[in-house]
Amino acid sequence: MRNVASASVSLGSLGLLRLFGVPWSWSLAAGLGVYLGTSGWRYFYIALRTAKRDLNGLYVLLRVKLALWRHMRRSSNIPSIFAETVKLHPDKPALIYEATGEIWTFTQLDQQSNTVAQWAKGQGWTSGDVVAIFMESRPLLVALWLGLAKVGIEAALINFNLRRDALLHCIGVSGARGIVFGAELAEAMLEVSSSLSQSMVCFCSGELSTVLLGSLGAQPLDPILASASRLPPPPCLLPKGFNDRLFYIYTSGTTGLPKAAIVVHSRYFRIASFGYYAFRMRSNDVIYNCLPLYHSAGNIMGVGQCLINGLTVVVKKKFSASRFWEDCTKYNCTVVQYIGEICRYLLTQPVRPSEKGHRVRLAVGNGLRPSVWEAFTERFGVAQVGEFYGATECNCSIANMDGKVGACGFNSRILPNVYPIRLVKVDEESMELVRDGHGLCVPCRPGEPGLLVGRINQQDPLRRFDGYASQDATRKKIAHNVFKKNDSAYLSGDVLVMDELGYMYFRDRSGDTFRWRGENVSTTEVEGTLSSLLDQTDVAVYGVTVPGVEGKAGMAAIADETGNFDCDAFLRGAQQVLPPYARPVFLRILPQVDTTGTFKIQKTRLQKEGYDPRLTADQIYFLNSRAGRYELVDEELHNAIVEGRMSL
């Protein structure tokens, strides 16, 4: 707005001078002088610094928009787009399964997905039905959801780490009529089989005894697929269009039970295409994908490059820090994927020859901490980091296209409305949106942290928000009167901060920031600082309530398998790198920190247990500010803290 005002003043002066007969050249020079004198020069400075980046971003945006428009006109869907890819690369390796060395060409993947489609039709399932898939990462998982999609059936991709209530919840909310599970998860299925609907049909892939199959009421799937036709299935009576549902991907559930996010065909294409163009991938790239295929990063950003752009993808059953670079060398990988803490885990490994003998030039993912970024690229010789921000369901994804260290993306400061996203102010305690006198959200200035939102337009594949299987969960993520009156916007739930040039940096997930001693403490920043201090150890930071004390005291759960954690050394280090208000008041030393299957730290249980030594066998310490040291919390000290007899 300041630039607009400056421009108005300069134009006004230009008109005034012309009124008195001053030549145009003089008037123009005077108007420019007024504009520059009213801080307009900052606009030119920003434009000069960011023009190349913004033009590249605009090029990527237009490439994706044109492709989306073309597929919308053709009524395409992911299976039809994949069919075009198969014609271009029939004998090229599509998927390589690292666990067995098995290679699936594009033709073989197409034929295997056809057998799945034929089997599904034989079950009497029709377009719009849902089938749950519960297995570890392998090429068959891709063939299963792709084959189901060929006949309009939607897959529910379930996290293979889930058990009991969480597993039942995910199966239930999808409304699945059947479930395919891997033999490796038979025990997990046994735990819930008696609670499944009587109408649920179960199929098992992999070797399982007849007795166990009988106990589960499951049929062996592999022989059925082996005998099924490899020909394409007949057309659906109700074919799926580009904006119809493809499958469900579940949120990580770090703060409750997972939600089933709806992924439509256009969303799958959009995410994969943005990754391809934004990070300058090539048709001959080989991607190392060690991420779970129930997650959007692994299945869309990774496998999507195979299905849509014809790249070869190496599927790793499970991430292994010790085997990572050996695998990349073995399969001549040029691109690797990361998420969460993977890059930090790699840095903790001993030096190996393979970490510099690979051909990897690009690492693509999200959640790379700034404190790890440069150490990762320098040690492993990876030329480019393609960091991005974006939840499975969001409409405000951003990407770091030029390698700005620490940034998860950008938005143009010159033409901000080309991509209608914004950081808006929220109440620090309640995370409620702050409104101005007209009832609209208040945009943040550079340097001010705010909630990332994206304007919703259901007619635009880039702007649409499809929500979740639960309508109630969907409504909670939508706000109205955000950019202008009567509009609607998606609420990301994440707090970011933007610098003067438009680069955005992840700050915290909503609810993670807490207030202590009158200051806001970012758990993400403190976790990164402490993890670096402790040689990349897992650290979870969260706020805990102390009766009678304003705000929340910081508590850090620190992984220590040795049992020899040195509190004194830790305190000396923390005093050097953290301001007083950000230093943990409580420590919890435990063998390992809970994480999700995608390496996001889970804090729900830790926050509930707090600093009460009766609720855990882990050692808990309290920072005695008067003594200047951490002291072990026993029941007596805990009572003194709770009753206000111990100064914080």
C-alpha cells in the first residue's frame, strides 16, 4: 500500500506541473523524484533483486496452468495421462524395488494395474467405491491404486505404522468396502479384524499361512492377479473427470486422529508438475524415493514424476541412513527425496566413500532446517536443494526455486496477486484471525510472522480446496472475508514469516509457539538450535503449564540412548545459543523421541505427561535458576513447583 500511495503522490505532482505548462520530460523527472523521495526507491530495489526469480516463477506457474487447462478440456484423469506416458516409454524402467532389485517397465506397470482393474470389476465394485490399501512401500502399491483408479474406484492409502484405534478410525472414515493388506501387517490386522464391518472383504498380498488367512477372513490376492487379464478394463459407466476424487491421503495425526484428505486427479497432476518444472527435473532423471507411499511426498511428488513425466523412481521399502548413499550410487540416482529430519539423520552417519561418489545433483522435499541445510549440501556435494511448503490438501503451496538457504518458498513482492496467498495476523494465544475495521484479515508486513492462507476458487485447479472425508473437518479449515468481502480462504494452520524480498520461512505450526516471560518462543527454532548443539540429536520442544505462573514454561524432550546425558554441559551450551526466555525450564531425557512415519515429531503424549515424574520412568530435570543448574525432579520437588514454593 505504501508503494501505491507513493505512486499516487508522484502522479499527482506530474499532473500539477503539466497544468502550469512544464515540459513532459521535466514533469516526468519531477514525478520520479517525488516517488523515490517517498520510499518508492525500495520498490525498484526489490524489483531489481527479485525480477529473475519472479519471472522464473511466473514461467513455471504458466506451464502448469496451461497443462491443467489442456487436461481439463480433454476430460483427462491420471490413468489417461499415464497411458500417454506408457506410449512414450514402453520399455523404460518405471519403478525399481530396492528390496529385491525387481524392475517394472512402464508397460509392466500398465499391465499390472490392468489386472487390478479387472479384479476390482469382478468384485462388483463400481465407480465411487472406496478400497483401503494397508501395506509397506512397494511397486504393487502403486499398481493397486492406479488400477482401482482405472475403473473409478478410490483408494484409501493407510499409514502402515497405525495400529488398533487409529487404524480402525482410518478405515472407517474412508467408508471402504474392502481392504488389501500386506502379509507383513497381518498381526496389525488381527488386532482389528473382529471390529471391522461384516461386509468388509479382505485380501492379502504376500505369503501367509492358510490358518492365518482363515483367522483374518482374507483371500490371497497374488494368485488372483496372476490369473487376471492384462488387457485394459472396459470403460466406466461413470468415468472420473479431472476434478473428481482419485484417492485419500491421511494427515499425520500429530495432534489427534488422522484426517482423510481428498486428492482429486487435478491435484495429483498439479503437485507432480510443479515439482518437475520448479526444480528443473529432467526426463532422464532417476529419483531415489525412500519416503512412504501412503504420503503425498512419496506417492505424488515422487511416484508422480514416473506416471506423468516418465522418470524412473527407485522405491525404497524403508529409509536407511546407513544405506542411503550406497543405494543412490548403485542405481545411478540423480534426485533424492527427503522429508522432516532425514537430512539431519544422514549427517549423524560416519563418513563413507559413497557419500561423495554418487551422481545426485538435486534433493527435493520439505522440513529441512536452516541449521542443517548448508552442512548437508557441503558434506554430500548436492548442488541444489528444492525445498517446498505444502500440505496434501492445501491450495497455497510455495517452492524455493533458487536455493535461498532456509526459505521454503516465495511470493512476488512486485505482483503479489498473481498467486493469491498471504500471511495474515493471528492472535498469539488463541490463533484466531485478527480483523480490521471492515472485518477483513490484516496482512502481515515483512518480518511479521503470520498464518499462511490461500484464496479458494473451486473453478481453478490451482486454487480449489477439496477438504477431507469429514465435512466438519473441512469447514474448520475455511475462513471467510479474508482478502475481500464474501470470499473464502484455506487456513494452513502454519505460521510463516516473509522477508523484504518475498522469501518465506517456516516458523511454527499453529499451537506450537508458546509465550514465556513476555516473549514468544518458537518450538521449531529452539528444536533446531538444540539439535545442532547436541550433534543432531532428536529434540522435541513444547510448552507446559505451571500453576500460578503466566504463560508456559519451555520443556525439551531429548533422545539419549547412552544414559549419560550431561545436564551441566547442556546448560552451558544452551546459555551460549539461546536467550534466557527460550532456554528449557524442564528437560526430559528419554531413549527416543516419538515421530510419525514421515519423521515429524509427535508431542501430544509428552505435553500431557508434562513434568510429573509419577507418569514416566524417564528422568526429568528442572532448571533451578538460583542454583544455576538442572536438578532431578522427584515427587517432593514436583510438589514444590506445583504449589509455588519453588521460584521459576
